[in-house]
Amino acid sequence: MEDYDLLTQVLNKDILVCSDLNEKIQSVKKENERLLVELNTNYRSNEEMLSYLEKITQKTIDSSNTIFQPFYSDFVRHIVFGKNIFILLIIMCSLLI
């Protein structure tokens, strides 16, 4: 519930770098970064992906969703997943010489 209160405080506010609110955001972000690195560094089944994302977002995620690695975000707590969502990030790079 504390995270819900944090999200409510964050929405539609100017956040000063030296504020308590910014410190809370940075704490959540730091923990999420750790979980996202753990999530993205090994193969994960879709069930494992959803489990990790539930820990990260602090919300229940419907099992009808399919989410592939890698998954990137920063604060993450503001993300809400509906039903029957398919997420696949394809990274394309070109090298110009």
C-alpha cells in the first residue's frame, strides 16, 4: 500500500531533487533496476516474466499477457497491464562507417 501512496504523490507534481519524495522514488527505482537486471540476464518463461513484473510493479498481472525479454523501464510502478497484451521489443542497430 505504501507504493500506491507514493504513486499518488508522484502523479502531476513537480518533484524537487532534494525532496523526501525524490528519495523515495530513487529507492524504488534502485530496487527495480536490480530486479530488471535479474529478469533480463537469464532466460525466463512467460510465467516467470509475469511473476517478476508483479514484484516490480506491485500489481497483479493477468496470465493472458505475453511479455518477452528484454523488458526495460525506470520507475515502473506507474505501469498497468490489462489483459491479452503482447510485448516484444526488437532492437535493430546499424553501424555507419
